[in-house]
Amino acid sequence: MRHEENHRSERIGWLRAAVMGANDGIVSTASLVLGVAAAGGTGSEVTVAGMAGLVAGAMSMAAGEYISVSSQADTEESDLARERGELETNDASERAELAGIYVSRGLDPSLARQVADQLMEHDALGAHARDELGISEIQRARPVQAALASAGTFAVGAGLPLLIVLLVPAGMLTAFVVGTSLACLAILGALAAHVGGARSTVGALRVTFWGALAMALTYGVGALFGAVV
């Protein structure tokens, strides 16, 4: 019977983009509406600013993730193309190189050569991609997946402070936006840390600290320039 294992490294690609998107959605939108409110903006102005921030932020996150991860994918494809050419023109050298890698990891030279020969007979490019270049299938760059995860979770995160803006009276807006945003950030940080195998408390604290700092600074800027203008 085959033993199935579930490794957290399989989640790295989408988890990083999803956590970043949700975190940025909450922090940037909450900070934006707090800044506009502190500057004396009306309820409708705060709402419009929040909606504009949601759309602009989601598109920015999607574009940024797509471009960044596409660059990584291009680098991987370039390395694989170079390796494919080397395998076609210098097979013996590539076998020796792969065997040397296994020797450096602790295998006996004769066994390392046997392992290298068998792996190259099975999938030469895959063996070199994994053991020479450090490129594995579960960690390959996936630009579209990263862009969709980032944009979608940004929109969900940004929707939380916007919902507060729509439901809470103007006089209580600041307290509710800050309180609910920090609570959501703490839950998000703890959940992301847990999924990634880290301590939930540490994940919650670092996310809420930076979120609180961003909201405080933006609120201060809104209050300052609102008073000046």
C-alpha cells in the first residue's frame, strides 16, 4: 500500500500570493478609508475612495504577481533550455556532473554513477532540473495562478473594511474599521502561519503590528493634510 504524504512545500506558490493579497487588501483599504475619513471626507467620499482602492489594488496585485512570477518562469525555462542542449551535445559530461552531485550528498562514487545513469535513462532533463538546477514540479512558477490568487484574496480582504464603511455610522467608523481590520489581520496571520507550519502567535503578531502601523500613519497623514487644506 502506497504511503501518501502531504507536504507544506506544495502550498508555497499559491499560499504566498493569497496571504499577500488578503493582507494588502485589508491594510491598504482600511488605511485609505481611515485617511479620507480623518481628512474630513463624507460617507460617500469614503465609500468611493474605498471602492476605487479595491479595484486599483486588486488589478495592481494581479499585474505585479503575474509580471514577477512570469520573470521567474522565464528564468526557469531558459535554464531548462540550456540544460536540454547540454544533454544533447555532451551526455557523458552531464552524467558525470549528476553523479558528482550525488557524491557530494554522501553516496559512494560507484553507486552515485549507477543512480545518475538510471535517473537519466528515466528522465534526464527532470533529474538535472531537480538536482542540478533546483527546479521541481511542485514549486514551478505559475504566473496565472499567482495573479488570480493575489487579486481574488485582495478583493476579499478589501471588502471587509468597505463593509464596515457601509454598515457603521460615520461617528463610529474609525474605531470599527481599526478594530475589525486588526482582528481580521490577526486571524489571517495566525491561519497563514499554521498552514505554513509556523507558530500561529508569531504570525498573528507580525501581521497586526505592520497593519496597525500602516493605518496609524495613513490616519495621521489624512488628519494633517485635511486640517491644512
